[in-house]
Amino acid sequence: MLSYQDNPAVQKHRWYILAAVGIVIIMSTLDGSIVNIALPVMSADLHIPMNQAEWVVSIYLIVICALLLLFGKLGDIIGKIRIFKLGTILFIIGSLFAGFNKSFAMLLAARAVQALGAAMTMATSNGIITEIFPLKERGRALGMIGSFVAVGAIAGPGLGGVILAHMSWGYIFWINVPIGIATMILGYAVLPKDLPVQKVSLDYAGAITFAVTIVALFGGIFVGQDVGFTHPVILGAFALAIIAFLIFVQIERRVAHPLVEFKLFKNAEFTISLLAAFMIFVTNFFFNVIAPFYLENARHLATNHAGYVLMIFPIVQVVVAPISGSIADRKGPYLLTLIGLLLIGISQLGYTMLSLNAPIAWMMFLLALVGFGNGTFQSPNNSIVMSAVEPKDLGIAGGLNAFARELGMVVGISASTTVLFSSMSHAAGHKVTTYINAHPEWFIYGMHVAFAVATVMCLIAIALTAWRMLKMRGKTQNADLNR
């Protein structure tokens, strides 16, 4: 069987390949969060209400979630590197047109093109790296990819604030163009040709019903936050999502080559690792949504200063993640994932204690702590996910891994705003859907409740990961006794 690991030319360039893949992944994940901080400016420039401006974020995440599994499977069928290269081109084109503030419709269309390209790169990146890197370096390499993903996802508000302090909002997207072109040139120089793949039919019916499920579900959630979840249209969207999902499950059980191999979920390592990743991205995006409100509205920090504070999280993570991956290669990944989650859990408890008068240095410490925890957790957890499947399933495993984190982002955004404003409404005694300058105490109350929910999510991830570690330790001991 042919392998990249037996090809000297590929092995010579493997770290350049990692750099090319990693930079594209940073850009594609960054664009899921960087827009949040620019929404008020976009709303004013395009003369649209804030609830419409939020679709600039929502459409990007919904399209990615709807297409990740499709492109993960396509990577297994026609080649991961081919899909990755095409996705890079589409992402650059979408970024170029998204920066022109000509019309809201043009911006949404450009964001959809961006999302199409991002889904193609996200779904194939882990599979490419797993195939190229030898086992002894795989944890470190996947750790760096995980670091790139998390940095892109978390650095958005910070980097966006810095850009907006000096330039117009279009540069949030245009910054991708020169970086993307340079990375594309590097990628075409070092990425090898795809290995021969098994030609099988694509599960079109499964792809369509899954996309309908995602669009109906999250479209209903995002619109329902504005019009109310009991609106007939929203109830209809949720009903459509349930019906489409049930049809999807039936299709996947019957077709010869399904979009998702449900047998993968029988592997406890694989399933628990995906669940833990999902819950931690939900937890992180509670912070991503709420922190700018706290720093800019409640604490009155300038946008660029808030951006500098928020950059502590990704900077610490990008330093820690490769180190964690290297340790996982030598010592094993299980204890590291648990340590990382415990640090994240401690930081969430710290967030529940923030007040209007808390020292900014205390928040900076918590940001460093959660960055350290994420860096320690993400690398070995990614390695567990990708090492738990057969080589023929690397594409769909990578797609599911990316789907878990993108789903976590979408759920984190929608759940955090729902919990925050519901709690603020409870404190106020009437419906509240925005920050009220005259009553910062309502926001602090809502923030505490939201971070308490995030803490519970983190505790569930800790419990699952501890159980996984104990189970694997038991397997190892039994294997030793049977020798």
C-alpha cells in the first residue's frame, strides 16, 4: 500500500506542508469569530438593523456545518489534497468580495463562498496531516493543527478589535487575500499528489438531508432568538430539522457507502473525544460572545485595548499546544487531556466571580489559564480522534472532528446569547435583548449565570474524559496480564 511516510520528498517537506495547511485553517476558523466585534460598524455602514447584521456570522457557521461531512467523505473518495486546494481558492475569492461594502446581499453571498471554501479545508486538514506524519510525530503535528484551529476561533475578537482601531471593517476580510495567496503558492509547491483512492459512489441523499437538517435547525435557532421560539415559522423549521434528520439516519443505515459510518461511534475513544471537543468549543464560545460585552460595555475599555487583553488566550495556547502534542507522543495523551480540562474548568469558575470592579489583571490571569488549558487539551484530544479510525476513514473522521468544533461554535454562540439575555430579562423584570448602559448589574448577573452554564458543560467533559482515561488504563493493565 502506498504511503506518504515512505516518500522521502514528502517527508522532507512535511513541516512546510503543516505550515501551509495550518495557515489556511487559522484564516478559515478566524473568520467565524472575527466578525462579531465589527457587527455594530457593519450595521451602521450598510444601514441595516443589528439582528440582520448578525447573519454575517450565522450564515458562515451554518454553511460550514452543513457541508463538513460532505467534504470529509469527498476527500476519502476523490482525494483530500485536491479538495483542500480548491477550498483555499474559494476562501480567498470569498474574502476578496466580502470586503467590499457595496450591499448586504453581496456580503452574505461572499460569506457563503468563504464558508464553502472553509468547509473544504477544515474537513480535510486533519486527514492530510495524519497521512503525512509518522506516528512518532503525529501527536505534535495534530496538536499544532488543533492549536491553529483554536487560535483562529478564539483570536477573532482580539485581532478584530486591533484591525478596527486602525482600518475599516473590510480589512477584516481583505487581510486573508495576500496571506491566502502566499500560502496557496507554498501549498502548490510542497503538497504532494493525492494517493490512489477507492472509487465509490457519493451518498448524495445523505448529504442533502444532512444539510437540510443543519440549515433548518440553526436557521430556526438564530431567527427564533429575534422573533421568539413559539413563532409558527420557527416551529416549522424545527419540525423540518427533526424529519430531515430521521430520514438522514435511515439513509445512512441502508446505503452501501454512507456519508457517516455509524460504526465509528461504537469506538468509545472516538466518540468521547468528539463529545469533549464539542463541549469545550461550546464553553469557549460562551466566553467569546460575552467577554467583549464585559470589557467594552461594562468595563469601558477601548476596542483596541479589549482586543489586546483578549489576545492573551490564543497567544498562550499557540505556545502550549505543540509542547503538549510532543509530550503526548512520548507519554500518551490521556492524562494531558484531563489536566487541560481541569484548568479550563477552573478558569470558568473564575469567570463566574468577575465583577464591575474586578482587577483587569485577574481576568488576564484567567485568560492565560484557559489558554494553557486549551493548549494542553486540544493537541492530545485531536490525536486520539484521528488515531482511533482506520486509514480509509481518515477523511470522514477529520470531517466529524471539524464538525464537532463548528457545531460547538454555533451552539456556544446561540446558547450564550439565549442564557445571557434570558437571565438579564429575569433580573430586569422585563425582556432585555441588548446591553443596558444604565443597569450594568443586569449584565453582570446574566454573565454569571452564563458562565455557570459553561462551567457545567466543562464538568461534563471532565467526567467523560476521566472515564475514558480509566477505561484505557484498565485495557492496558489487562493486556499486560495476558502477555
